Amino acid sequence: MIIALDAMGGDFAPGSIIEGAVLAKRETLQASEQVALIGQEEAIKAELDRLGVPHSDFIIVNAPEVIEMGEHPTKAFSQKTNSSIHVGYHMLKSGKVDVFCSAGNTGAMLVGAMFTIKAIEGVIRPGIAGFFPRENGRYGICVDVGANADCRPDVLGQFADLGSIYYKHVFGVENPKVGLLNLGEEESKGTLLTTAAYQILKLNKHINFIGNVEGCDVFKDTADVIVADGFAGNVLLKTGESFYELMEKRGFVDDYVNMFNYASVGGSPILGVNGNVIIGHGRSNPEAIKNMLKLAAQTANSKVCDKIKDFFKSL
């Protein structure tokens, strides 16, 4: 397996990115799982030299251009064809790598996915899966957490399918519980979007739909997969991140609270595209990059992308 990593993506690139790749190589990845560092070759080699790591430990792919964090996603991706994000996606499309990871410009990562590997046939809108810790010590996921701020009910219906398939094959839960994020448990509660989506989810025989879940249920063992539009999902994700920061600031940290740290998972997969893609946090530190590469390997090994393709093909 080859995991492609954008060495130039993120607020602290390339230093933190390459440090994280070195940590992953030493601590979490198998010998058969190689990392391809994509970016400005001389900068990558200089960082490896600084860390005392042989260049031969990694595959180095030169990509002289960089899509900066503040650039317009569509414009930058289309114009900077020698950027690390552009090169990474084309390597994924051609089958040269098994998964592509980046902590760079999120918009450019989404645009790149739609322009190169594209959505799986039958998927209306791909979604991003965010992770949230639960009392039972396991992570749940929420789809979507930012790719689609506005959604139609049928899109939320597909998020349930995507999340359920991902959770089953990556986390090994045969019949994951799926809940719809809402402001009440009753079927009639919510907005026009959530009340319509409820009816779609209720009739979906491919998922284990348990009904509406409220904000107070998110961190309990209520649902494995939470369905939400990207606006609400992103608010949920960022609330969890801020909770960890506040607890850390006050010196209150334990194993459960540590699960709220974005670096503990390291990234979020884009579900519903023709390839394995992991998006990391812009301020990713080496620990976050290490765990993003671990998640990338788990995602690719699970063959979940093929499972999603098979599911939509069967429909």
C-alpha cells in the first residue's frame, strides 16, 4: 500500500507534516505501508535531513507549486496543476497510490475530489465524516461536517447510507445505529429538511435507523452514525474541538477528554468519491499527521470505497 501525503498542506508545513510521517513510519504503519511525500522536493529532503531520516525511507514526489490556505479553491486547483494537491489527486486517480491525505486547503481538497476522481455513480453529494467520542470509549461519526452547508432530504438519506457502510467496514460494527440530528426526539420535530429526511430514513431498509437524536445524545452510546447537514455537523465538530481546548487550558484532561482532541484521530474521510481521501485539520501537528496516516491505512485496508460503489451499483 502507498499512502500519498501532501507535504506542503497545513499551517506548519512542511516541518510538522514530515515529522508526523516519520512518527507514523516508526510507530503505527506496517512495513508494507509506504508513504509518498508530495511537495517541493528540496524542502522535503531538507526536513528529512534535519530529522536525521534517510530519504530512501519515503517516496518523494516533486510538486513545486503550493495551494495556500487562503486561496480560492476552484481557481487555485485549476491553475496550479503542479501543486501537491493536484498531483496527489492525479496519482490517486491513476492508481499509483491507494489513499491521498492532506491538511491543506479544505476547499481545494473538495474541489479536487469532484474534478478528478469524481463522485461515485449514484451519489448526489459526497460528505465528510467527522469523529466524535462517546462514553463507551469508541468513536461515532457524523456525516456531513462541512462539505454541504445546504442539503436536500434525499442527500441526508444518502449520508446515512455512506456513514453506515463506512462504520460497518472500518469499525467492524455489523449493524450500526443511525440517528438524525434534530432538536427533539419526536418524529414531527425539526425543520422542513429534517422532518422530510426523517421519512426517507424511516423507510430505508439498508440502515438501522433509531430516529432523531438531540445534542445531549451525541456523546452517549445512542448512535454510531449521526446524519446532519454540513452546517449543523460542522458546528457540532467545532464545539467538540473547543471543549477539549477549554479542558486542557484548565488542566482537566483524562483519557475520555483526550478523545476530543482533533489530533487523536487526525483527519476526516470524504465519503462517496471514487477513491480514499482523508482531510486533516489546517493546524495539524506531528501527532495529528501520524494519526491521519493511521486512519488512511485503516480506510484503505477496509476496502470501504469499493463497498460503497457496490452498494450504489446494486440500487
